Amino acid sequence: MCGLAHFFEDEGIATVLIALVREHAEAIRSPRALWVPFELGRPLGAPNEPAFQRQVLGAALDLLDSKAGPVVLEDFPDDAPGPKAEETTSWVCPVSFGAPDDEDVSRAVLMSRELETLAPWYQVSLDERGRTRVGVSPLNIGDAAQFVASFLDGEPSESPVEGQKLGLALKDACADVLAYYAEAATAQPGQKSGSDVDRWFWSDTVAGQVLRDVRLLGLDSADDTVKFVAAKLILPKTQGG
Amino acid sequence: MARMEELVESEQAHLRNLPLPTYEKTPWVQGPPASQRRVAIVTTAGLNLRGEQPFRMGAGADYRVIPVSSDTADILMNHVSVNFDRTGFQDDVNIVLPLDRLREMADDGDIESVAAFHYSFMGATDPAMLEPKARELAGMLKEDNVNAVILTPV
């Protein structure tokens, strides 16, 4: 990110970087940077907080008037509104999956049942938010989930997406499954932190357990893309990845 | 949360050990105050419009164009990293692409105007690989009369 500031400025366009990692901004010495003490993934601080977002953007744009450069690095003084990422709030998922009533059912089937249970909530999310993050994979969500779960029975011999390597198809399918669950689970308005949702997905759902196990299997894959995706692009570091 | 000491140890180690580019000098472009700026956003959040080719690690450091008129329902995030929050983006695109805030600022005269086009790279990319495309993009920004860029990471 900081490198882009050098290139644009060198081409004659003034830049202001909103920096999430102060140590990186210090090291790379971009022309103007505003360090913000916000969660990774949230450079404007908090969603649906237009006044706060505008404060952040205003503070960044103010640096365009600075005569102190090159290399101006200022700190935004305020924390973002709402719960901090690491906080546990009173949020609970509105969906209860319940225990399976038949012992021999496969996890692929259990995951399908979870998706069915979540479907009405996903629709609520879609209606309320007017958008979805699901759609990175060209597979529909049911097929994406089944593709991920199929790794538990042995690595598929080919990618279900024409022209896409198996590992990348796996990565996109995992991303869509996670997005579907997160959007459905948070369809109801209310305070929640990112880590609430992460903990719920990775600890309380069959899908989270399936992704964890697919990752472990993928680490031993003979397919380099599967191996790389398993090592780096499925499980967050906060969950032991 | 982006205070280093508040991250889990493995993430701290990753960020501390990340190879960073160094530059002999820092370029510096002076210009008018913000109220006379046409502003574009360039993010490394890995955004693309629905239906476009997703970003791929190691597949080149290209960028995606996001017209200011884009429907937010069509904006996806396909950054390869799983180590940052996506629930904020799920609730509000402005968390990484604050086009609504820029429009408000233009309406209030805080900036002159909002660029017609905004851009996304995918951040988990070697900065040296970004350079050719970034310089190409600078030409497009100039054609749009942009004279200030806000850079947003994730």
C-alpha cells in the first residue's frame, strides 16, 4: 500500500495514505500518512458510522495542506466506535442448529442442513443490506459447500470450475461459505465484533470444523495450489492458522 | 486493534517480518487545499465488480476499475488474506471505499469533486510488482483530472 503512494506522487499526484500498521508507514516513509488505531480491514473505523468516517477522511485530507513534508505521519486520536475486535459482546447467533438426530450422517449432509437453516436469515441479510459478499466463486453456495466437503472423502481429481486450479477453486468456495454464514448470522441488527462472528463460525458450526479438517488434509496435498491455499488462505491466524 | 501489541502473536510476527520496500527519497507534490481537489480512492482491499476475474496471488499486480456510479451490491472483496475483518465491509462498503463520504464532502465544498473512477489492487502483492501498473494508473487518474488520491489498505 505504502509503495503506491511513492509511485503516484512520483508521477505528480498528491497522496494521503490511511495507515493501519504504524510500523509499516514509518518504515516505508510515504509522503503523507494518517495512522488510525483501527482493526485490520477497517481503515475508516466502523461501518455505518458516517460522522466518524467523515472525521477520519477529513483528517486524512487535511494532510494535503501540510507544508512539513516530505514524510508526514500523523496519528488519528480516537478509537473507532463500537466494540473492539477482540471484545466479546452479548451477540449470539439467532440460529440454533441443534444436534443431529441420526448418528451416521456425514458432515457434508450436516453442512447442507446448516445452510438450509441459515437460508431464511441469509435472505433477511440480503433484504436489509441490499448486497452480499457471496459470489467470489462461480459455484452456487450449495455446490460450493459440497465441493469443500468433498475433500473429506479424498481430494477431487479436478476443479469444478473450468480454467481454475483446484486450490483456487477451494479458496473461493471457502470464502463464499464463510461469507454466507457470517451474513446470515448477523442479519439481525445489533452490536457484534468481528471476533464474535469468527469464534462462532470456527467453533460452533459444522462448516467451520469441515474447513479446519479440509485445511489439515490440504497441507499434505500433492497439488501445490491446494497445499498453498491450505497453509495460508483458509484459517485465520486468530484461529490458529 | 491495529496497534501491533493488540494483535495475536502470530499476526504480529507476520507483520514484523514482512519484507518492506525501501526508497532512497520520498517524492512530494504540493498543491491546492483540499477544497480545490478532485479526489480518487485507491484501495488495496482486493475489490472487484461482480462477474470480473477475481484477484489471484502471484498472477500479476493488476487493478480493477470501480466507476463512481457502481451499485454497491456489485462490489465484491476477494483479497486472498483471511487475516483481517470483513464484517465491516459486509455492513458498509464505505469502510474501505468511502465514496458516500467523498460525495458528502464535495456537496459541502470540503473537496472540489469526486473522481469518476476509483481503483483497487490486491494488497498481498510485492510492491515492486505493483509499480508498472501503478504508473499506468497514474496516467488514467490524470486523464480524470484527479489531483489527490486517498489510499486505503485492509
